[in-house]
Amino acid sequence: MFLSPISLSRSRQGALTLASGGLLMGTIGVFVEEARLSALTLVFFRCLFGFLSLAAYCAWKGYFARRHFTRRTVLLAAASGVLMVTQWVGFFDAIHRTSIAVATVVFHVQPFWVVLMGAALFNERLGADRLGWIATAFGGLVLASGVAAAASLQGHASYLIGIGEALAGSVLYASVTLIAKSLVDLRPHLLTLAQCAVGLVCLPFIAPLGAQHIAADQWFWLIGMGVLHTGLSYVLIYGALPKLTTPVIAVLLFVYPLTAIAVDAIVYGRALSGAQMFGMVLIVVASLGVNLGWPLVSMFRFRPARR
């Protein structure tokens, strides 16, 4: 069966849009580093400007329908907001403590937490192949994080804390993903809007945001994180997903971490070592293996010859 010009155009448009969203998200680390502010302050202003940009978009598209806001939906969206905001804080602090590339690579084991959580919560059968790919991914995580080079990390408690924050953030994001799957009637734009609203309400009680002086050049980075990396990037990504098949999505989602690695090397000269890059490759291959159902363990099983 051949694709019609219309469907081919739609899939190409989706691929370009998703790749653009990934490229944009891959630059967020530069905004985190150049803003030179604490993670709590960064997240608050990301929520503020993200909320304003997403609210304008949702109003323009007519998404504020009353049917979306049931009691169950609001409670689950608020719970996901607490998890997402906490994850953002941990991820930004992990960038400060490690690097853009390392924090991003460690964070991108979150699809495997989704698989494991789904198995635990919904009694889903994993199978030997999926377990093999998950084990491969976490082996890649050890290499990519740099913790395998134990001698070079002696006395670097801050670095190890950053690795822990990125890893904890991946678990929190996986939890948000599972909540989002149960909110099938709520547009993802509204869910992200609710998450930003939670940050706006909660963070001022945690950090003295108003007492901190912010220079004029820092406002550029703060507004950018909200408008570009929370407003525009999510609009691009959410708009692309319905137009694409699972294999294409699985591949293009890695535009984000690969861009982050390149940006860290180009802008700050912090290139990953050979072992870390190999770990990243293992994570990418394992993620594709899980999402696309590639055989791993099963192809090594002994099969007696037919007589």
C-alpha cells in the first residue's frame, strides 16, 4: 500500500515538527546555565512565563471547555503538577552540579521506569526481551553518568548528588507520564498549563523569590525558558505526536538528548568521554528495543534442530 501525497505530507510535517521541538528542548541547558540563578527561582519563572504563553495558546484554540475540568481531572492534574515541578527543580540543579549533557542523558532513562511502573501497577507481563533491554539501558546509565570512573569522582559529592537528582527526576517524570495516560479526555496543553499553575502557587512559599535581584540580561533567559521551552516546544511536540507512528516517535524523541550533548560540547567545551558516549548509545538502542519490540534474549535461546 502506498501513502497518498496528503498522508505523506502529514507525516513529514509531524516529523519536522517533533524534531524542531526536540532541537529547541535540547538548548534549555544553556538557558539554565546563563541565567545564573537557583533551580527554585528558575522553575518559578519557567512556570510563570510558560503559564502565560500556554494560557494564550489554549484560549486562542478554544481549549477551555468546561467538560475538561471535572473533579477527578483537576485532582490528577494537580498531583502531576507537584511531581513535574519537583522534577524540574531537581533537573535544573543536576545541570548546575554535573553538566547539561550528563544530566540530560541520565534523565532519559525515564521510559524504562514507565515500563517497570506499568508492570507493577497493572500486572503487565514484561518478558525476557524487555527485561534484557531494561538491563542494557541501566548498564548504559552507569557508563553515561560517569560514576563508573569512581577514582575521578572521589570527593565530588556534589556531582553524585546531581546524578541522583537527575535519576530521581526521571522517576518523577515517569509517574507524570502514567498520570497523563489516565487523563485521555484532557488535552496535554491543559495538563502542562495546570502543572505550571501548581509551580506558581507552591514555589513562592518555598523560596524567597521576591527578595532576589534579577539583572536585565537574566530576564532574557527566564522568559525564554517559559515561552520557548515550555510554551512553543510543548505546542510543537504535542501537535506532532498524533501525526506519527510509534517507530518514528521512538527515534525522533532522541533529538532532544543528542542536541543537549552537542550544545554542551560546542558552547561549554564539555564533551562526553568515549565510555559515556557508549553508554548513551546503549540507552538509545535499548529504548528503541523496548518501544519497537526488538528481540534480545529470545534470539539467543537454544532451539533444537528440526528432524
